[in-house]
Amino acid sequence: MPKLSEKTKLIRKTAREVAEELAEQGDRTILDTAEELAAGIKWLSVDGALEVLMCAGLRELKSNGQAAEVASVERALNRYNQEARDG
């Protein structure tokens, strides 16, 4: 299995934190969906499913006219990934 980039690790960590925070507030939709998706796909972890859901959400935001906000998130993730490689 290939090594995950720092960017991917950050996306997964952030997606898990958001899903767990929502679950603590009573909305388990994202976490339950990720768990169900991961259970149905042999090589997909819950964190991988959360990453997929987060990326799908960012893509949906782009489609709904919020491309500038998504671009700033993507730039920050790319900077983080580059710093991790350089450091």
C-alpha cells in the first residue's frame, strides 16, 4: 500500500475531527455514512471514506459558486504538503 502524503493525512484528520464533532452534537450522518461506505468496500478505511466525503463536499461547494473559498482551502493544504516535504 502506498504511503499517504501529508496533505492526505491532514484531510483525513480534519474530516474525522469534523465528523466526530458533528456526532457529539447529535448529527452522526457523516460518520455513519463513512462507516457504512468503508464496510462495503474491502480496501477502504473509515478515514479514507471521510476523505472521499470531504473532497466531494469541497467539489460541491465549487459547483455552488464558492470556488474562491475552496481554492483557499486547497492552497493551504498544498502549502502544508510542500512544507512537510521540504522540512
